Amino acid sequence: MAERIRPEVAVLVGRRIRALRSAAGQSVAGLAERSEVSRRMLTQIELGQANPSLGTVDRIAAALGTTFAALVGMIGAPSPDALKVWSTPHGSWAYLLKASETSHVSVELWKWHIAGDDSYRVTPTPGAPDTMVHVSHGVLRVRSAATALLAKEDESAAIPGGAPYAFEADSEAVDFLSVVMITREDG
């Protein structure tokens, strides 16, 4: 299943990226090089014509000295109680509930519902700390190239940071929370 953010979130993110890039006096080419995102893709994101993955937005945000959570307005006051970032036609979804950051780390609290055969691939930032999950309903399978981890209802688990993995339901559906920490380079 596609790991793209919802179209209305993509438009919001694109506008904010363009505003921050312009305010910093950066060219599209310069930001593209720093973020390792093609100029074409970056231009399409800024114009709201592309729907990037969270990993792509995280790379652009880091190159701008910010985070995804800050781009979507979850940092500072007032911030929304939650933002629906991802969903599928099959009923799966992810909400960014809250976020906080210091000069050293950004911490995000996510609420997930994954149904049926849907999955969500995660490509964490190299050197990222472990992601913590807690399952409230069903069974969560976290699959990576090396292994598959299962977390059952009322169980918590740590997902090793730095390596790609996928969230999947190992039951009809799974509901869980995740805490993601992103190390900030500007700290």
C-alpha cells in the first residue's frame, strides 16, 4: 500500500517548504541537493502537485533545519489535537497526535489503525533511536529485512532504529500507538 501522505497534508507541507526555503534564501537546486530529493520532485511538492512519502518530507525538513511535525503546525501554540496524515481506501489510517522538540530531538506520538492486507513502510533516518509501539487491539507485525516482530494486544515493543521496516496487521486489524524520535542535527 502506498506510504504517501494525504493530499491535503501534502499541499500544506508543500506551501510550508516553499515558504521556509524562500525565507532562508535557498534555491530549489540547493535544497534538492541538501535533502537528496530531485529538483523536479521538490518543485512538484512545493506546488502541491506531488504526494511525497513521510521519509521524503523528513529529508527535506531536516535540510531546512526543521521537522515534519513543525511543517504541519504540530509544534508551538496553538497546535491541533491531531492531524490525519495517512489513510487507505481499505480503512487504514495514521494520525500524528502530538509532537515536541528540543534542539537535540523531535518526539512524535502517532495513533495507527491498519486493516487487512494494508501495510506502511518506514524508512527511518540513519542513526535514529528505537521506535516504541504499544498495541491496544489486535496483533501488530513489524517486518524488516532481518526479522519479523509480533506485538499482541496490551504489549509494547521497541523497533530497532535505522533500518527500514513495515507495519502490518497480523490479525484482521490492529490499533497501536507509536513514539518516534528523530535526532536533530542543529542541536
